[in-house]
Amino acid sequence: MVQFEGEERQFAPEEISGMVLAKMKETTEAYLATTVENATITVPVYFNDSQRQATKDAGTIAGLNDMSIINEPAAAAIAYGLDKMSSDDEERTVLIFDLGGGTLDVSILHIDPGADIDMRVFKVKATAGNTHLGGADLDNQMVKHFVREFLKRYKVLDIRSDKRALRRLRTACERAKRMLSFIAETTIEIDSLHGGIDFFATITRAKFEDMNKNFFSECMGAVEKCLSNAEMDKSSIHDVVLVGGSTRIPKVRSLLQDFFDGKELCTSVIPDEAVAYGAAIQAAVLSGNEMLQDVLLVDVTPLSLGVRTMGCVMSLLIPRDCTIPGESVSTDENNLLGKFDLEGIQRAPRGVPQINVTFDIDADGILDVSAEDRATRQKNKITITYDTGRLSAQEIERMIQKADRFREN
């Protein structure tokens, strides 16, 4: 809820995201001195169909007409590939470790420099990660630690109900986390944190690493899972590319280096800029830039896709990591993307009717599903738009008009 023109206004997540994209569009147009109508937008690799559709809605609200969606590790790999390799380099297999403020993405890509086919190909082999694991979790652990310390010192003052104090403490913890990437010990000093008390405390890098050992373990678990999904050994990885601000944490780097038997980590691309750099390259490719027409990205679907059959069992049609979002054979434990009825099937014993089901995934990861009865040629088709909780066309148009009013003010 925000105050605007004397009234409280409530915004949908797509509107907030649209505001961010609109500001980026405005900044880009000012820098390029031209109008920007199309864009390439990056998303975490494990974004599902609903999240990708919502991202496209946000782009529409921001005034972008045509958008391409690309997974963040794939964008980082493009940045790495063009920065690292020349046309006569050998093929390389790289692991992209992308740890940001809220998500972890791990991808393995095979990069063919194009010596034989005159086309530099970036092919995703496997993905893994967690859309709810990132630097914010480290901040949360530090906040909990200092809340306990405050309560221990000042037993009569309960800081946990003071939202402003917790917000100030979180800001100080994030700053301390950054400092611990460069020094072994740092301090937190907050004037009048709660109840008029000035709060002062110290924290060491060793303590920080100990309180977050489960976090670091999950990070390395994602690396192991990605290698397993790709059916590859860690010795097959030529380079480990670090992406995202949280990869500056020394413990993250030391764990990765130890896991890969002392291999030097690749820091040739700036962690904070790699994804945006790669997305810009992909945008140039899609715009027809003649200098980049030899770049081809081949991505994969991060989660398996299938249909529900007798006994609530999912018949797998497209395994995860197939070229182009938990996972169980029981449909009750999977995410329903959509459904439709196929009528007119002739009565026959179980197992006799033959139904052809086709899954069509576009470059943005958006899914179309069709089915046909081979005997009667009855057909039906659905585009998986995941309408539950999504914006209608009318709502998007209303939000566009509202966004225009905000920009005018």
C-alpha cells in the first residue's frame, strides 16, 4: 500500500515489476537517445510458466511491445563466451554459479566456438537451483543473531515487535555482510535502535560462516545436483563462472574451489553485470545485429512435463533438461499447469484408445499442449497461460493507464 494523490493505493506484483522495467526503459532511452520498444528480460532458471507469464505482463505494463525471456545463467554464459573465447578456441564446458540476493541458479553449458559450423553455439546441458535461496537469507540469519544478543543484554525490551528497528538492523547487517567479504571482523553501530538504546556489537567472519553453514551446504548441493542431472563428472568442467553479488563471499568461493579440486574460479566477467551483459548480447542477436549473427543459444526446460493418466500417475513426456518449470510420478505432488477435455473418444477396453499428446515450448519457456485421438481424429489444444492469479487483458490495460498517470505526476 502507498499514498498517491491523497489516497491509499494497492499495487499488484506485476505493477511493481512494471515500474522497475519502465524506469530501466526510460534510462536506456536517455542513454541511447532513441525509443526502446522491445527488450530481452532475464529470469531465474527455475521460474515456472506462471512467473514467466507475469514477467511478460510486467513488460507490457512498462510499455514494451515484444519481449524475449532468457534464463539468467544462459545470459551469463553468453557474456563469458564472448569475453573469453575466440573463434579458434576449443570447445569448453562451463558451470555457471549464479548466487544473488534471492535466488540460486546453477547451470552447465557446452560452448562450441564455431570452428566447423561458423556458428558459436551455447547449449545448456543441465540446470539446478533454488528460487528462495540467496543473500537475503544470510542477512536474516545475522538479524536473528543480533536480536538474540539485544534480548540477552536488555531483557525488559523486546525488539521483535519494532518493525522500524528491525529494518534498521537489517540494513546494518547487510552492510556488515559485505564488509566480512574483505575483513575478518566488523562492527555494527546503531544509534537509538530500540527504547532509546544505542546498539553496538561485533561479528567475525568465522561466526558468520558458522551461523550460515546450512546455507552454504545447500549451495553446494545444487552444484552436485546439476552435475548429476548432466551425468557429468566435475573433472569435465573447464571453468566455473561466478555470477551474482553473493559470490563475493569468501566461503562460497573457497567451497567451490575445494569442490573442484583447487581449480581457479573464473572472475573475468563482473558478477553484478554478467547477466545484463549477456541479455544485451542476446537482444542484439534478435535485433539482427550483423556482427552477432553467429551466436546461437540452445536452452532447456528446467522441470519435467507430463500428463496425468490412470491412478493419478504422471506419464513423463518431456524430461527435465531437454532441449528447447518438485517432481514426482504422482500427479498430486506436481504443479497443475492447465487442463482440457478431449471428447468423442470411442468406447473401447482400457489401453486400446491411442492419444497423441504434443508439448510445444517456445523460446520464452511458454507452453502449448495439444491432443488428438488417432481413431476419430478429434483434437483439442490449450495454451498454458496459468490464468489463476494472473492479470486479465482488461486489468493489464487498466494498469498501463495507471502507470501513465504516475509517470505524468
